[in-house]
Amino acid sequence: MTAGGHFIFALASAIFVKKLELSAELAQGNWWHIIIGGIGGILTCLLPDIDHPKSFFCQRLNWLSIPIAKVFGHRVITHSFLAIVGCSIFFSSDLLSRIIIRIPVDFVHAMVVGYISHVVADMLTPAGIPLLWPYRRRFCMPTLNPTKYPKWERIFCVLVLVCAVLYPFDILISNKLWVTDFIQNIWKLACNNFI
């Protein structure tokens, strides 16, 4: 998926997560924290592509990204569940607040959502991702094929964004689908343990 597609998909994900109230911090969080943290301008929604030589981060942090790309390759460790957990721990750790400033919890949760949105979006392509790395099997739901249909990716992401914006606040999917209860429980467990 392209950077533009990731950006739009991350914005839609941040809006959905706020409306679905996956955590108390996100439900009561500041809209600007959630949107800016989720898309992060280019913070977390493009961070998994630090292993790609032409990515935004690789061009600016090549001292870090080139070794990652050489050791692991593209769409390997940075697109795995292990990286999501590592990112969650790093963003919520005291180390980050010592380097920069104290970051609000809703902003941290939104940054994790931005990272996860990138991984999910890449799972929608035929190449898939090694979600359970170091297990090499790639997981994919090939909905998008950016090489054959580049415009469809942007249209799909804009449609997801429109659905996120139009989704009403007072209707929780969990009232209708047990799957969302399961996702909410996993999110709460992860937030309590890592964030």
C-alpha cells in the first residue's frame, strides 16, 4: 500500500477506534490527540515501512533503517505482532517521556492504533505480512492489489474513512457481533499489560 493509502486508512482507524470505545482512554480522549496520534502526520502509520529503502523513514533515518532492511528485509519483523507489542511498550515507557516529553495516554493509544492500521492495511494486499514472525507464513486477505489497480487502493481507503466518519457514536458493534467483544477484551488486556 502507498503512503497516501496508509495515511487515509490510519485516519479512518483512529476515528473508528474512538467511536467504538476500545479503551476508556480512547473513548474519553481528546479528538486531536487521537487523530494526530493515530496518523501522527507520519509518525506511526508509516513507521512499519522503516525497512523499505524508498520509504519516508528510510530516507530520513537511513542509519537505522538500512541495517533493519539488510538483516530482515521488507515486511518482515516490522509488520509482525512482535513489533506491535514492542511499539506499544516503547511508546508507553518512561524512556520515551525522558527523551521527548510526557505523552498523554490517549495519544499513546492512538499511536499504537496508527501502527496497527499499517499492519492491517498491508494484510489487505496479496503479499500479506508475517504476522506471527519468526513463523514465516504470510497472512493476507487480498482485497487490494496496488500494482494492478493503484486507484482502487485510494478509493477503498476513502470509503473506509467515509464509513468511519458516518458511523454513529451511540451504536456499538459489540451489541450486535460477539467478535467485537472479543477484540475489545484483547485490547483491554493489552492496554492493562503493556500501555
